[in-house]
Amino acid sequence: MTETLPTAPPTRPRAERHAPERRETGSGNKLVGRSVPRTEDLALLTGTARFIDDIRLPGMLYAKILRSTTAHARLNGVDLSKALQQPGVRGAICGQDLLGKVKPWGDMMQDLLVGDHFPFATDKILYEGQEIAAVVADSKYAALDALEVIEVDYDELPVLVDPEGALDPESPLIQEGINYEFGEGNIFDRYRVRVGDAAAAAADADVVVRQRFVSNRQAGAALDPHGCVASYDSFTGVLTIYSSTQSIFMVRDVLADTLQIPRNRVRVVIPEVGAGFGSKAQMFAHEVIASVLSMQLGRPVHLVLGRGEIFRAGTARTGQVRYAEMYLKRDGEITGYRDYIVHDCGAQSLWGNQVVHIGTNVGMLPYPIPNIHIDADVVHTNTAPAGPLRGFGIPETIWAKEQLVDMAAERLGMDPLDLRARNVVQPESFPYRTPMGQVIDSTSIDRCLQTCAEAIGWREKKARPEPNEGVGLAVSMKYTSCRHPSLDTDLSAVRVRLETDGTVTIFSSDVSHGQGHATFLAQIVSDVLGVGFEKVALAPPDSATAPFGLGTYASRAAAVLGTACRQAAERLREKVVAIAAHVLEANPEDLDTGNDRVHVRGLPDTGLYLENLAGYAAYRTHQLPPGFEPTLEAVATYDTPTEREAPDGSGNFSVTYSGAAHAAHVRVDPDTGRITVIDYAMAHDTGTVINPLIVEGQHQGGFLMGIGMALGEDYVYDDQGRLLNASFKDYQAPYATELPELTKMFEIPAPSVNIPGGQKGAGESGTGPVPAAIGNAVYDATGVRFTALPITPDRMLLALREKERRGLDSFRYPDDMPDFTSPRTPDEWPTPTGSDEGDLLL
Amino acid sequence: MKPFSFHSPRGLGEAVDLLERHGPGAQVIAGGQTLLLAMKERLARPSALVSLAEVADLRGWRYTDSGALEIGAATTYAALAEAELTGVPLRGWHTEIAAVAGDLADRPVRTMGTIGGALCAADPRFDMVTLVVALDAELDTVGAGGGRTIRAAEFFDPVGGTVLRPGEILTTVRFRPQDGFSGVAFEKFRYRVFDAALVSAVCALRLGADGAVADARVTVGAVHPAPVLATTAADRLVGGTPTAVDTVEIGLVAADEVLPAEQATTSVRRYQRELIGVLVGRAIARSHERAHTTTAGS
């Protein structure tokens, strides 16, 4: 279909209606809303912060892991005898040593009967970098020496790298002996959405756009390596593990279950964590290995991974191939979306199948598309384990969907800005439930869209294009918190204690790995309790003392943890006010808090200091009201009012949704193919911003990961499944010098109604739209539509040359390249392997 | 990393003795920006390291009586990059050497890394490797058997590595006097600013009295295990005055010469082939412009 349709009529004018009335966020002297400098930064900037590799315990030994150098093999045997004779070696173990002694894990997240993860390969090697054996020695050098003399006997098997190859029933079987929901095979899960009637929408559509899209594997690339120190106390039977992780209770519960010891005998303590981005949101084999070695020897065991190990065996972004279509009416209304996704989770994956569920569901936003039909085959390949990574599948969805929007705009003869404005969710009233099931409690996405377009100079640049330059837009809405289909919970908890000198300690199990918990939680406590900001401290995450919470991922800290913190602080406030009312013989309603004291409303210089009130509760309990339980602790757990996924794929997984609208201005060098992002504008709705400084930092960091995904980062494998760029030297993560100045950042708050403070998640908004915005800008600049990521200079130049050779105005890379072997046109597209026939849930 | 002994001689003779005494396991360290990374990954396992950092004779540069530029092999990139601030500023086209030294890798590497270290590491993606061949530099070495002088094009083995013998130390890199060339331009493409080159290209021209090109060297690096002289392309320049059209065409000649289409079978190779054309063209244009500026100004 090549007809050009007349320009759509202008969209009907809409009243300004973004959200209910903005709620009161506090008086002028409140800290929430202010750019309080981060409490964390002094230690980080002066190099005194202590990370996992800095931990030294008395008698500590060092462990190192031998990893497979082949991607797929039958493992016949591992001979540790020579390693055990090496000087300084204290122990060595391999998979056979642990069979029947530790329990496999991964069952809960994946809904399997038996877990598919084990500390070492036992009879099969599934990917390059998989754990084969470990040595523990007096020094890491002695351990490395010993690894070199371990003999591994294996027979190579055919290797599967291409995720679409996994659809072939004849492809080499990777996970053997696991009975998945759909039987044994490389397709280990399926996913689908059936909302409305997509077939009818297709039949009624004036325009249908279809394209195959591929998205890349991206590393977490946290500078602080994965690692742990395990220390088993053989007298008490308590295993203490210090770990660089995003979730202490996920580590504790899964580790205790794997080791089959009581959960109150595992203590997880977290030092400073130099970021995770989703790549540390699970328990890893090295945590089990260090624990087992420590339990065997009764000594602390240090096990920190090297960068090559992290690339190969940490988790990377899931890869996707999408066969996506969008249906539109002549006036630009998006009426339907259909997709078939081949979702690559690598050789094993705890979270990978969840990524396609949530990333696709939430990825439909910000358009309330009425008819959606999606299938996914979730597959294993002999590549690095996949998992969550900043955006949790949303950047992958947006990459496809937001390019389809531009393709549709071209066909309709509409400005892509107007087409988006026509479709972004702008309900008559809030809360509004989209056909996909998301409940939008507030949003300013339409204003975000217009703001970023204006900031980039959209209209002028479209009217007067410069050669080799282009502009592109993309919009998304990111979940804030998430009820995962496999994990029916979305809670965080905080305990606060008023100490006997009037200071406050916050206990939380949600690890701060860049989110500034010590700062923003203290801002909340300070405001609620009237205590000085500098008097509030956050205790290090420790499963022995912190209340149970899920951890820090899914952009949930500000909204979920922040709400728990607010509620705990309010409960503590009620207690101190009750004591003060008793002592002052006043009505509690007449009292207020502020200036480190409880005072009579309107008289902030009167009243009783928190220090005195705490003293009564601790040391002068006869001062307390009759029957008052003498404690100055309060705990609150907040579980979001979210829904489980329905059988048709719909549901409201997130407590609220953050808006992001991005506009990119790029220049392409026609001689070298170099793509330069010369300007970039971002407008976000993060609700009520607790700390603008932290939120801006999150957006900048999110953009950084987005531009890396767009322009450079990928796991490059050879056909034998060997990762060719497993170092920061070769892996094309962007340097600061490659980034544009991010001077056009806008925050347009539509405060959340569901969250008492009005805040929304910030951590992942900055990532989602970036690849699509840049992809659309590249097309605008060159006429080359990239359908695969990343958009690298070499691909760009070869595409430009081929386009020129064929004399085409528009060109798809790689679909229109001579050596492209995958389906070029929709009539060649594959069909999902699953079928709805006889499905009782539909 | 594996255990090793570390030696820091004050003089060249001592360094040569140490290398001889410690035998085949001994290795020279001159900055260590390649070697240390390899040692960290256990890819290099020297039993002894002989550092050139304290050998004063090997640092800095000077102009000889004949006007040649001699640079000590243990001179750091950072020192050379800031040559104009020193007592011995570089002249004319020699400043391109400082410009190249100041625009490679990152600041820590430039601070520690040395010219000789890069040449002996002989990674074809390193800019200095391409540059010394392009500018027909001479390399002086010393060893237990005495010293020798090797032309840069012969220093690098076409299959990779150098022709240095065990225990031999590179001491000096000697560039032609000013009249050796009229204009020099180095061009490269790297993905990220701190990456090594994917392709580098140098054009060095000498103009005759009539203003036409009397002599030309076109060199392409990072494509093969050692830099390659594109002699057909260079010959096309001689006797004429390159126009914008010529530079593009000669760039394509160089691409055909260095990486013919039938050898460019992978996408990376095809891209390198495209870049050779572009970068050689740019280098010719820029060197010619400089040659004219220099000639007009002298």
C-alpha cells in the first residue's frame, strides 16, 4: 500500500485537564520538593564509601570461579584433585559435589515445579561463562592459579544463538529434563494479550503499518561488580552474607531455601551498592558458592566477580524480535495493535519471562489502544542469562511501537507530533482505566509531549529541514512499582525509631543503589515528624533488623517505600503527640510538630523537645499516658492497590504511571555514518517530586542507558555463542564525551492520587523513549528506518551506500540490505507457535 | 596477575644487562598501558619487568644539527602533546605528531603511555604505529649485540608484531627534518573518543618548486596487522595538484589497494573499506592545504 492519504482534520480542541487538583504538598518550610543535596555523596565523592570488594573480615579467604569457555556441551566430569594440591588452596567444589545437597532455585519467579538454576553446571553446559567449579584459597592469586589446573571433560554440542532458531523443534535442546507448561523445549513460556477485537480493527483500519523490529542485549554495566562475602558462624549457625544486591530478602529467602536452612539463620547485610539497574535483582550462583564454602570451612569467603564474568553470567537485557502492526483510522486514531514477539531470555532466566508481560502491557501506554492482540514465544538460547534492565521490557516495546507511529504518520500525511497528540491518554476524568487495564490516576503526558517538541524546535525543524539532520519524538509511560505476574506482592516497609536524643533512625530493607534513600526518606520523616533533616539517619540494609520489603527495582522506591516511610513517620508522630498531650495536659488536636519538638499549634517555640519525649518513653515511663506502650518505634508496610494479570493479559500492575516525552535532534555524517545527538529534550511527569536534584539525576542516568541501547551497546556473539565484547574496552557503552548537554529537561508534575505524597517513579522514565526517539530522528535525517538496534556508524554508512546505490528515498536497515535473510515482508512473517483453540481461560 | 620481579635501571646499559640476565621471561615496561592490562587478565606472564621510566636518556626530544626530530622512546604522549609549552617546541609538520599524541585514548593512558611502548606493543590500531610508518621514521635500538637503526616500515612484521630481537630495547624515534615533507595530515575513525582507531590514514606530501606534488606517502593503519603504504594512490598524487574530485577518487584507489572489495566480506570489513576512501581523501585534502600554507608562508 503506497497511497498517500489526505492530511487528517485537526484534532478537536481539548480543555486543559491533566489531573485532579494538585494536592497541598506542605508549607514553605517543608523539605519535600526541595533539592536537598544528597547525604550519600560525601562518602562517595571522597572515596570513603565501602563497597563489597572493600570488605575485609578476620581470617577471610578468597574464592574464584572456573567458568565454561564453551556455550553448549555435555559435561562429563570435573577433576579438582590437582587444584586441591596447589599451595594456599583450602577447598574446591564443582556441581557433582552439591547435587542433592543444595536445592535448585528459580521456580518461584518462573512458576516452575522445580528450579532450573544450580550453583554449577552438573551434566550440561548451557552458556559461555556458566559456573563449572570454584576454588577457595588464602589469596585470590592462589585461587586463580588453582583454577588453571582443574581438568574439565566435556563434549561440545551444537550451539543456538539466534532466538528465532529456538522456534524450530529441531533446534538443539538447551534445558533438558524440565517440563515447562507447554512441555519440554526451547520455548519455555508463552505470553498473550487479547483485548478488544484486533482482527476487526485491522479490517476497519484506513491505514495498517507493519514492521519487523529487533532489539539488542544490553549489559547492566554497574561499575560496582557483583560479589559477596559469606561468613558462617558454626557456633550460632548463622550465615551472614554481605552482598552487592538490590534486594536483601530475595537473596535471603532464596539462599536459605537453596541451602535448606531456616531463614532466621541467614542474615543479609548490604554495603554501598554501586548501582544495579535491574542486574542485581536476584540471587546469583556466586552467593550460593561463597556460602557453601564458608559453611564448609567456617571462615569468611570473599567472592567478587570480574568484569568479564559479569558480562557473561550477570544478567543482560532480554533480546526481542517483534512482528508488529498498528491499525489507524484516517483521522489518526490508533485503533489496534498486533504483535508477535520472540523473546530471548538466554540460557536461563529468573525474571526474563516477566519482562515480556510487564514491558508489553505497560509499553502500550500512553495510548489507550482499544484492540490489542499479542503473542510471545519466550525462548532459551545458548547466550548469557537475561533479566530485568532499566525499563523492564518497556524500551523494547516503545522501540517498535513508537516507530510504527512515525511510519503511520508518514502514510497519513500527518505530523508525528499531531498524531501522538491525537492519541495520548487524556481522559475526561480520573481515575481512567485504559482498555489494557491500566488505571491512570493522573497524567500530564500531553503537555510533556508538546513541551519537549517545542524545546527541540519541532515545527521549525520540520518546516526547514537541514541536510543530514533530523528530529524524532517518542513517548512512553513507565510503571511506578509493579505487581509481577509471578510475584503477587508489591510492598515495602519502613520502621522508624525515635532515639533517646531526639534523632531518628530509619530501618528499611530496600537497598539504595543510586536512589538516594538516606536523603529523600529523611526529607519525608523530617516533614512529617518536624525533626531536623540532619537528625535523621538511614540504617544500612540488614535482614536481621529491617522490616520485610521487596527491594529497590521497578522505580518503586519513591512511591512505595516513600509511602511506607510516610505512614511509619505519621504513626510515630501520633505517639509523640500523645505523650506530649499527656505531659502538657493538652488536647492532641491542639498540638503540632516542628523545630524538633511537639508544640501548641501556632506557637512553634513552645512545647516539648522530641529528645525529652523520647526520654520519657525510654527512661521515665511514669510520665507516659496510662496504658501507653513505652516504645518509640513505628512500622508501616505499604502494599500497592494493584492487580494481578488477567488471563487476557490486561490488568493494572502499577500503582501509578510516570510520563516521559522525548525529542531528539541528530546529525548523521554521510561520509562516516557517525550519528551525533546534537540536542535532546525530555519532559517528564514524575508526580510530586520529593527531591528535584535526585530526580534529574535519575533522568540523566536513564537517558544515558537509553542512548547506549540506541547507538552502541549490544552483546556480540559469534556463531558458537562466544561473547566477543565482554570488556568495557570493547563493549560500546557511551562515554560522557558522546552525550549531548542535557539542558532541556522539564518536569510537569501531575501528582499521583493513589500515592499519599503524590510522587511517581523516576528511575526508568528516562530510558524508554530514547531508542525510538533517536531512531525516528535518524529516519528524518537520512530516510533510513532502522529496525534493529543498535544504530551504529558502520550500519548507518552501509545502509546509506546501499540506499544510494538503489536510488531509493526511504530504506530499511537491515531489512533492505542484500544479505538480509529474515522475513522482509509481512507475507513471510512467522506465526506464533501457540493457539487459542480449546483455551479455557479465554 | 602472576608474581614477577620489578627492576628500575637508571641507564640503558643496565637495562640491557637486566634483560639479558632475566632471560626470555623478562619484558620491558614503558608505560605499561598495554602490558598491565594483559598481565591483569593473565594473558601476559612476565617473570621480570625492566622499567624504562628512570632511564633519563629515553625521555624528551631534540632537534639534531641536521634538523631531524629525535624523540626518546620513553616519552609519554602527554609530554609530547604539550610540546609547545616546553623549551623544545615542535615545528611545522612535526606538530602533527604532538596533535596525534594528544588525541588518542584517554588522559590517564596519555599520562602513563609512551611512544616507544606503543610501537613495541605494535597494535595496528594504535595511532603512533601508523604515524611512524607514514612519516618514514627511523627507529634506533640497543641490545646485547649492539645497536641498529630500523626504518619504521621494516620495524613492523606484516603478520603482526615487530622485528625486535629478545632483549633489544627501542630507544629513539627519528623523524625527517622539516624539508622532508611540506604537509602532513593524520585522520582516523573511532567509535568512541577513547577507542583505538577502526581505520587511520595519513598523507604526507612534499611539494616541488612549481607547487605540484613532488613526493607523496599515503598510509593506512588499523586494517591489517601492520600499516600499509598505498603506493598506487600516492603515485596518483605525484606531479599534480589534488582537487576535491581527485581526493575522493584517490581515496577510492587507496581503498581498492588496501582492502579490495573481494576481501571486504564482513560488514566490519566493508565499513573499513568505505572509511579508507573517506579518511584517505580527507588526509590528502588537509595535508595539501597545509603544504600550501607552509610553502606560502616560508
